[in-house]
Amino acid sequence: MRESWNLDIPGLDYLPLGFGSHHWKAGDDWFVTADDKPHDALAAALGAVPPSVGVAPAAPLVTVGRWTLQLYPYLTGESFEWGEFSSPEHRAATLRMVREVHRSPVCQARFDTFQIPGRDSVLAFTPGEGPFGARAADLLAGRAEVLKEHFGRYDSLVHDALKMRDRMVLTHGEPHPGNTMRTRDGWRLIDWDTALISHPERDLWLLGETEGTLSWLLDLYRLRWRLNDVAVEATRFTRPHGDGDDDAFGWTILRDTVNDL
């Protein structure tokens, strides 16, 4: 932090929050996140944050090994968990923010490619060493035909969606309750690493919003969310893994999502 942001911080407090990233509180004023994502992709997404509804990191983003570090002002306020919105007001405020994001000028964020990283791990699964590898192999083998059918349907929907690039706007990607905060300055959307230029339905399906949408595009993004969860967790279990909280939670996501397809 001294070398990259010219900050003299007395100490760091690790915060075991969220899933997939690491976080620290730095002094009283700063919040640090480490993401296992490529620097260029993160820079493109985080550079698109609309200041009226989002919280952007300070420059620069810093690469340390396979991690990309981001520095944010530490916000105080009410935070929420993944799941249902806490109230109709909460959902309405999130919808207002999402609509504002969609009205933002098209910027440096990347266009949605609709790729599902780890897709091959689902359709040609090779278990890694660990307690969940064999279980994942049995699960995926037993649902192989269903998974192929869903990926085929996804490909067909993507083919049609790519013909409608003129509808694409800046999207957050994950505007669920856990990515919202109510601060003294109003509501904010946080965690912008998933921002892309895409169809509005990429955000609106999570809000259960249908006004001004195309139902088949809502279906596309709903299906992608589920297939992406399957691919991410299947990939996890192609590698050596253990039985800690993250791996156990990953197994629950994989099992429940595959069985629900």
C-alpha cells in the first residue's frame, strides 16, 4: 500500500466476507480486495463504474502473483446477504440503480462474449484429488444428457442474442441484495468486477423485473447463471481440493444446481 498508493497504514484486519475474493480493512478509511481475475478484465469492468450509484477503486489496480488488488474507500452503512430483498423499498432502490446503470454511456467495459469458462470441465469431467472429485464425477455422469441439452439450448439463445447488439447497455451483472449497501449518502451498488456491455435482461432477471424486457432474453441470462455455477464448481473439483468451507460450499452449489436443471 505504501509503494502503490502512497498510504501509510498502521495495520490490516482480514475480513472473511463473500465468496471468491479476499478482503481487508486497512486503517479506518480503506478497504482492500484481492481477486483471482486477470488485471485487464478487472480494469475494464471497474473503470466503468457510474459514480452516482457505484463505488470505484482508487488507481492503480495492483498485480501480485495471480491476484489483482483493489483499494476502495471504506463505506459504513447497512449491508445485506445474498437471497431475498429485505423489503419492497430495497428492491425498488436496486431497480432504480440498475436502470441508471443501463442509461450510462457505453464506456470501456468489455462486450459480453457469452462464454462460460470451464464448460469443458462439465462435459468432459476428470476428477481431481480430494473428497469431492469422485462425487462430482458421478453427479455429472448421471446428468450428462440433461447438461448437454441445456448447453445446446443456451447456444441457440446466444446465437439469437448476438443479433441484437443494438439493445446492449452497461450492466452490473450481479445486482442481488448482497451487492447493495444503504449508506448515509444513499443506496450503492458494490462489487463491479462483473460489469459488461450486455442486454438489460442480464441484470433484470435477478430482480424478477419483466417491464421492457424480452422473456427469452430473461431465460438466456437465468440459464447462463446456472450453467456458469455448474462450470465454476466442476472446474474446482478437477483440481486438488480439500474439505474446507469453500470446497464444501462449492459442492453444495454444484450438487443442487445440477439436480435442479
